[in-house]
Amino acid sequence: MQLSELRERLGQGDRAQQLATRLIVSAAEISGATELVPIEMAHISACHYSGRASLDFAEFLLRNSARFAVPTHTNASLIACATPTLRPESTDPESVAGARRLMEIYEQLGATPMWTCAPYQQPDGRPDFGQHVAASESNAVSFFNSVLGARTNKYGDFLDVSAAIVGAVPLAGLHTDDGRGATHLFRVQLPDSASDAEHEDASLAHLVGIIVGRLTGTHVPVIDGMGSLDEDQLKAVAAAAASSGSVAMFHVVGVTPEAPTLEAATGGRIPARQTVIDAGMLADARAALQTRSSGRLSAVCLGTPHFSVGEFGELLRLLDGRSTRVQMLVTTSRAAVAEIDVLGWAQQLDDAGVRVICDTCTYYPPTPTGVSGRVMTNSAKWAYYAPGTLGVEVAFGSLRACVESAVCGEVVL
């Protein structure tokens, strides 16, 4: 579709359609795009309450009978519907009530109520290679582009919903072949002993992501020397790099679909920058994610991004029938909860003192009940944000270390 065609539609349709069209036209003009590309689906963050404007916008869409042109899925909410005690309305009446109303509206508008930051962990939230989509949550944007080979830029609040209504986005940035080539090469070079240790505690992907994001910013990096990585590890890279920087796509040589070789990842160009990630850099990144490395804990928070079914299996294996002494909060999707319930794992986790929570996450305010003082996590994203958003001290460690710490009631690294 030519941009001129969309401009002609500015005065057509209902008010919601007109506003969405105007926003997409503006985005195209700002990005220098002359064409639009149709999208197959959208994953929106505007459904997450971030102030009165987010609710006013949704109410406007509802009053004006907005319709989504493509399947549209919801990002995690501010609140957990099934666990209202996590963020009681008494702690922040306006935000909690607003979040509840916002969830109702987007479901009424026809969005699929996934309420997850990791939609790619379920079939209907997983675009195919080469498909153009509109995504907004930072780790989902990066995972779609990097791991699945779908194509999306990062679409902020209201632009994400507008794309879903129009069914198209500007053909620019990561929607184009040229925009996806890597310009910064990271080589992971570790002694065998250090490499084995980092892989064993499963922190390597998180730490590499933090380093890559900090040094890359908004550019596309390529990582070489990581070996094989599963989707949970790639999810960790995506989340960490999008947190410490604004990485919306990365390549891992021999792992991600557009990087069978280094040359393929760079489009045959010589990277403008090269960085060697060594054991010292990893140690510095680990230290930067910790404000405390010892002492009693108030909670262990897992699931940022949302836990997969495989991660739940690993958590149960590490617990090995033991119970936690401090609350362990694990955020995940409704789909994952349904699956672990069928497997009988939900009851086992409950018996162990693990609280499984869907629809939301625990690193943003209002501060979840019981999350105060010193908290431990295995997520680089959670560790990166929580000291500022929640005012807590953070201990960062592997899933194994988090389990041992929860069982003991104090940090075990």
C-alpha cells in the first residue's frame, strides 16, 4: 500500500479509525517511509495501565466502535485478576481500578486476553518467519525479530493499537532487509572452565544480554561464540538487551534464523564495531545487577519475562520436594498455568510454597505485597529495573541459586 492511499482515508470511517489512520500516517512521515506493509497480528502494550491517558484512549476506542483488522493479543497487565492480593486496590486505588477497567475494555474490543509479555510461548502468539507484525513489549519485539525471524519495529502505546486497527505499518526499520543487518559484533571468548561454569548456572545468556544492550543501544548486534542456545536462553538475551539498551533485534551466529553465518548476519558488511566479551566483563555485569549478595530475603521473584512450561519443570526438579521459607513469586501466562495444571505441577508448586501468578509481573509498581527489603531473582531484566522501580535490594543468581536461597531463607550464591 502506498502512503498516499492511506492519506486519502484520513477522513473516512468512524472517529477511532480516523485517529488510528492519522497516527500511522504520522509515523510513516517521521520514519521517511513511502509505503505501508500489511501485518498479520499485533501484540499491544497499551492495555497495560500507565496513567489516565491509557484509559481515556481505550474508552475513546470503545465509544467509537473500534475494530481490529488483525488478531490482536494483550501484553501483561498491571494487576493479576486471579491474585488481587498481589496489588490490592487499597495500595493505589486509581491505578488498580484503572488497570481492571482497561483489561475489560480491550477484551470488549476483541483482543485475545493473553495478558503475557511472552506471547511467543503459545502457538497463536507466534508469528512465522518473514511475517510482518506490530509488537510493543520490548522482549517480545526482540524475540519476534531475532528468534522467529518475524518483522516488527517497537511500537509504543497507541501506535501499537493504531497498527492493529489499520492492519498495516510503515515499511521502515526492521521491516526492511537493510534494517536487519548487524553492525556491532560481539565475540564471547571464555576459558573452558569459565564457559562451563557460566553455562552451568544458566546466567550466561542474561549477562551477555546486559552487556550487548549497554554497548549497542538501538543498533542490531550479532553475537558469536555462544554455542547452542534454547528458546528460554534466547528469551533471556532478548529481555536483558532490551532493558540495558533498546535492542529490538539481535543475531546469534549458528543459532538464530537469519544468522547461519556471520556474513549472513551482517549482510556481507564489515561490522562498524567489535567487542570481545570475556570473563572479566561477565563478572562486572553480574556485579552491576546486584545491590546485595548476602543476607536474609523477603522474596524470590521469577518469571521476567513470563516463565515457560519448561522452566516450571526445571524449578520443580531443583526444588526436589522441598518447601520454601520465603515467598517465591513466579509470573507466567494463563496458557502456561493451564498446562502445568494438567501436568499436576501446579499442585506440587503450591505444596512447596510457590505462588504462581498470571497476567502481570512483579518488577513494576505498585510494589507487590511482600516484596520489600532484599529480593532475589534469576532475571537480568528484573534485577536491572527493580532497584529503581520498587526501591528494593537485589541479589542476582541462577535459578538453582534462587531455589536454594528460597529454601534457606537467605541468599545462597
